[in-house]
Amino acid sequence: MDTHPAPRATNRLDAFVDRYATRTAGMTASEIRSLFAVASRPEVVSLAGGMPNISGLPLDVVGGAISDLVANLGPVAMQYGSGQGVPELREQICEVMRLEGIEAHPDDVVVTVGSQQAVDLVTRVFCDPGDVVICEAPSYVGALGVFKAYECDVVHAEMDADGLVPEALRQAIAATRAAGRTIKFLYTIPNFHNPAGVTLSTPRRREILEICREEDVLILEDNPYGLLGFDDEPMRALRADEPDRVIYLGSFSKTFAPGFRVGWALAPHPVREKLVLAQESATLCPPQFSQMAVSAYLTEHDWQGQIKQFREMYRERRDAMVEALDDLMPSACSWNVPDGGFYVWLTLPPGINAQAMLPRAVTARVAYVPGTAFFADGFGSGSMRLSFCYPTPDRIREGVRRLAGVLEAEMELRATFGADQPARAVTGGYDAPGTDVS
Ligand SMILES: Cc1ncc(COP(=O)(O)O)c(C=O)c1O
């Protein structure tokens, strides 16, 4: 019997507020989401969102593949499917991962609703409230949201120009364990980091694996951008050298299209079994139609050629952003030059607060994401993420020009009146990656 009275008419905004599970307290709109409404107005140059630019996709090919799918395999494509995902697609996923040195069996792959759902399922399977997840500082806002929703605590470990700093990882593990806390896994984005733009160097990969082996820490390797390097061959995945300790996440969102919502997890066999059970309780099965459409695209189209085109297009945009930053930004700012992916991480002059400045920037018709969105602990106010993936090179330059204007005004105001709020100490290089990245 329901012991709760029916919600009474109340002048509170949410009449159900007393009924929600405690964990919903950790579910808040990300800074990015609340920005979307304003940032998506056409007059605003959005350097905020990380939407892939899929305008180069051959819609005729995709349309033809989908139309053939409906005509030839419609009744299967529109039916429920396996909780683990379509077998042919899982085989193709293994081919995709081979580009990063991974030798895997399709039976160890679980298809998910984007890699975002894979982060959710892994956390659901491993984490109890109060468990600790170690994350880079800064880290992907969508993963931080998942960890918060499952009531985990995030401990950040610093990065620099070569990615996660091994000594910082050691310290984070030691300090967490000394406090009697349980570490469930290290969540890491080794390639073209979101939001920091940096890539874990090859020697660091070995060191990070070594530390996790020594300390018996599981690794969640999130790699949606790995094939979007601008110059070099893809880096070797952590999973390629440590199949029993790494759960690897991949996605077709950035290399094909996010609308299909197809990603995957590759996991050690026992974990894979748990992930399938979690997937079945979450969705019964990942969308069969989307999986078969992605599979048909991979079969019928030169998907590697398409990725090459994407890489060239994003490189042009990266160049436009970096050139504009070099030309227009006050010299007290610093930023990194990413070798791939979508993002530049910009460190502001001391005392300038990216969160406080945002309304002024939006008024000046440019949007970015303040660094605080990417920290679980309130740090990051002295930095921002700039995305170059979506706007055209001209718009990127215009966006940077507007941003530089807002920043100069802010610096002038600060020079005249002092900080509009106390400058936050940038402790221990915690607003990583620090100035050495620029
Ligand atoms: C690091 C990282 N992981 C996961 C995702 C989720 O991607 P999707 O669910 O579209 O595969 C994103 C999206 O931006 C991301 O940047």
C-alpha cells in the first residue's frame, strides 16, 4: 500500500520534491545543457557545445543503405534484438578497434546507446554510493554526471601536456586509500581529451598501466575521439596491452553520426556478462534498427575514407581557432594546441573567473563552457573549454574576436576595481592542464 499522501496543491515549484530518491540530489543540469538554449541562437557563435560536424556525410549513401535495410530486412531491423547487440555489428566493431591495436572477440563487446550509456552501465555494475572513481582534472562532464547520479565521489588527478600525470595518479590512489575509501576504477580519456584536448603520451601509457597493475586498479578507457587525430596514426589503446584490467568504450558518434546513438563497451568476459544483464534491465536491448543501419553503413561505405575527411575538416577548424587565439587573445592567456578531437583548453589570466564572465560573453554573442563544469569539486573557474568542431573557420575567428573583446573588458575592469570576487587559489596546479600546455 502506498503510504505517501497524494501530492497536494502547493505553491512549491515541484510538488514531488519530498518523494525523490536521495540520489536525485546529484542529478543537476550540466552547465553545458543550461547554456544550450542561448548558445544555439543563430547570432551567438557557440564555442561551447561539442556537436560533431556531420555536414560532410554522404546522405545519399546513408539514405540508400537505410532504405535497403527496410526493404530487405525490415521485419528483423524493427524487431527486438539481443541485449548484447547485433552480432555482425560487434564483429565490425572489432575491426574498428583493431586500428588501435586491440585484438578482441565480438563476444566480449556489448553495444550500448552511445558510449554515454556504457559509462552508466559500468558505473551501475561497479559502484556503490560512496565509492571513489579517480578522474583526470578536468574530466568529461557527462561522466561526472553519471558518477554523481550513482553517488560516487570523484577524486581528481592532475594532467599536463602529456595527459594524466603518473605521480598524480599514484598520489590520488594513496591518499584515497589512506582515507579508508574504496577505489572502483580510474576513468580516463587518453586521446584528444574532452575537455583538455591533450593526449596521453606513449611512455605515460606504459606508466599508467604499470601503476594500475601494481595498485590493482581497474581502468575505464573512454575513447570516442581516438580515430580523429590530425596528423599521426591512431595511438595504441590502453586496452591493447592490458585486456584483463581495462574496460574500453568506443562510439560511432564522432566517426559517423551521433543520432544513431550507437556506442560500445569491450570488457573482460565476466564483466561483459554483468554489463549485458544491466543493459537488459535498462533497455531490454540496444536499438536494433540503429545498429543495423550503422552496420550497413560500415559495409557499404568507405568509412575509413570518411573519417579521413572528418579529420581534415576538424584540422582546418583547429588551425582557425589556434590562429585566431594567437592573433587576438590577450597575452596573459594560455592554451594547448590539440593534435586531434574537438577541444582547446584555455587558461585565463589570474583572477578572471570564466563562470562569472559567461553572461557578458553571451551578451557579446559568443559562448564557451567554463572550466568548473569539468571538475567535481568546484575548481576550474580560471579556465574554459573552447570547441572548434562545429562552427566554420570564419565563425570560429569571429567567436574568438568577440571573446577576446569580452576578456579585455574584464581585465580592464579588474585592473580598475579589483576582482569582482576573490581570486581562487590555483592549488597544486589543480586547474590542469597548466601553463606548460600552451
Ligand atoms: C569523452 C566522452 N565520452 C563519451 C561521450 C558520449 O558520446 P556518445 O554517447 O555520443 O557515444 C562523449 C561525448 O561528447 C565524450 O566526449
